[in-house]
Amino acid sequence: MADNRRSSTRHAVTLAGKIAIFGNTYDCTIVNLSLGGAQIAASAKQPMGTRCNIAFKVPTLEHDIEVGATVRWSDDKSVGIQFDGLRARDVWGLNEYFKQLSAG
């Protein structure tokens, strides 16, 4: 039985981003996105509870979304992060982007 405690709908995406973790910034690819967090393709596991910052762009906003986050799970192929909280304009932009994904 799946343990699904997510409060936001997840969307399959392919978005370029930058993640800052342990004082280093890396290019990353977001493969799954919601208002609550993201799944990032990764080549190494990250410790659960690790703090990070992520920045990425969606076509419905002119500015990058930049948000603090916490690693909630990790394996050899991806890392799941939970956002600390998005700004209102970022929530609006993501919701508009998700509408486009659903329509397309």
C-alpha cells in the first residue's frame, strides 16, 4: 500500500534548475513538481533532512522561483525535496503553469 502524504498534486516536468546544497551549487533537472516540493534527478544520495535552496524558471513567470527546501527522501537516481514555502506570486505562476500542462 502506497504511503501518500502529499498535500499537492504532482506534475511530471522537465525543468532546468540550480540547487545549492552543502555550500555548493549544481545544475539540476526537476522531473516532478508540485506546490509542496519537487523531485530532482540526481547521481548521488543526499541525507534526509539536509537543507538546500533551489532556483528554477517556469514559462508563466518572468523571474526565477527561488525557495529553501529540505531533503525528504533520496536514492541513487533522484532526490525529493519539500519546499519551505513559496511566495504568493510563485504559487500563482506555478498554478498557471500546471493549467498549461493539463491542457497540453
